[in-house]
Amino acid sequence: PHHKPHSVTTVSLDLKSSGGSGGPTIRDMTREDEFLKRMREIQDDREKAIVSLAAVMAKRQRLKDQLAETEVPYGRAYAAAEAAGWSTEELARLGAEEPARRPKGRPRKHAVTTRPTLPAPSAGDGESLDGAGVQAG
């Protein structure tokens, strides 16, 4: 359809009514601007939290990588302690955890043979250990 040229006043009215098409009014655009401003403020706060999280995640990964680098030497040292006569139970009482990965080589049998050298458990537990020892022997 053919439109007549608009005066300044008519342009202002056209912005409000958006030509009758139901589009945003000036008041709506102001609300939209406020809405977007609030959204950006919220996003800024959220971004700050993510930046902190990202920094801690990077630090955790570095520490995990450093810990992973100790797995092989720890496994070797643990195996050497077992080879020197320490049982897994004795090492555990000292605070040494079994390694996640053991060094390649012979299967560990030394710790099993050293278990009877531990101090005697309570009477009820001793009977079950003796029974297990007889069955295994």
C-alpha cells in the first residue's frame, strides 16, 4: 500500500504504534534495554564466578598431573619395601597406601608369606587365620 510522507509528530506516533503492526513501542524498547542491562549485570556476576572456577580447575589439573608423575616411582618404592619384608598390612599401618599401579614384573607374593609374622590378632580372629593357613598350606 501507498503511504503518505510522515511529519515528525507522525514519525513519533509511528514509533509508538509501529505502523499498527504490533511491533515494539518506545516504552517497550526502554523495557527491553532495561531487561538487557539487567541480564548483562547477571551475566557479569556469573562470568566472574566462572573465571574463579576456571582458575581453580587449572590448578587442580596441574596438581593431578604432578600426582600422576609420582605413581610409577611410588609403586617401585612400595614394591621395594615389600621385597625388603614389609607386608601390605604393615605398610598400611605406617600410612602407606597401596599404589594405584604396581610396577611390571613378578606378581606380588612376598606380602602374602609375611602376613603370619604380624602380631597375633584376637583369639577369635586367630582361629580363622590358622584355618586359612592350614587350607592354603
